[in-house]
Amino acid sequence: MKTLTFGSMGMTYPAVGAGLGCLMWALLAYLRSGIRDRLVPSSSVTPDSSVAEFAVGDD
């Protein structure tokens, strides 16, 4: 919205700055949301539990 406002008033550099700021926040939100992992699953196999399982031998 700021980008359009600044652009309509002929303020080119503030419009570009506001647009880049909006793009940065959108990219940050995308990367932190976890949607990337749901859309493109990683090829590595992860266990169901985060607890490591160790074989217990008789002592």
C-alpha cells in the first residue's frame, strides 16, 4: 500500500524502498512458516520420534 502511495506522488525511491521492504517481510514469513517443507518434502528420512533409540544389552 505504501508503495502505491509513494509511487502515485512521484516519490520513486521511497516507493522502491517500501516495495523491497514488503518483499523482504514476505520472504521471511514464507521461510519461517514451514509451508516450504509441506510443499516440497525433504528427501531425508526422519524418525517418528526425536528421541534416540539405543539397543540395551544384558550387563
